Amino acid sequence: MNNPSEVARIKAQIADEYVSGKLALEGLAEGASQHQFITRRMEHMGVLTEQLERVAGEEEVGRFLMGLQ
């Protein structure tokens, strides 16, 4: 693990995106705007996950993502 504060920052961002997408999925909004919002959240999670993998390693990413569910 290179930088613990960088790892914590990326994890927090991933968690925020996950919660935002989940709330949108469970919320009252419907249609294309809801789908686009959720898609953007998931795409950004993918970018952040790649960043986390570079600084913390693949195993850490797997453990973290399993804990989100």
C-alpha cells in the first residue's frame, strides 16, 4: 500500500458513488434521467476502482468492494 490517505480518499469516493447509485435505483425517479445518473455513478466507480488497484492492489480492491454490499 503506497499512501494510506490516498487509499482512504479513493475508498470514500467509491463508497459515495455506490450509495448515490443505490439511492437513485431505489428512489422515486424513473426513466432515462435515472438510468443516466446511475450509469455515470457506475462508470466513475470503475475509474476509481482502477485508481485504487494501482495504489492498493487487486486483493484490497476485492475485499473493499465485497464490503460495500
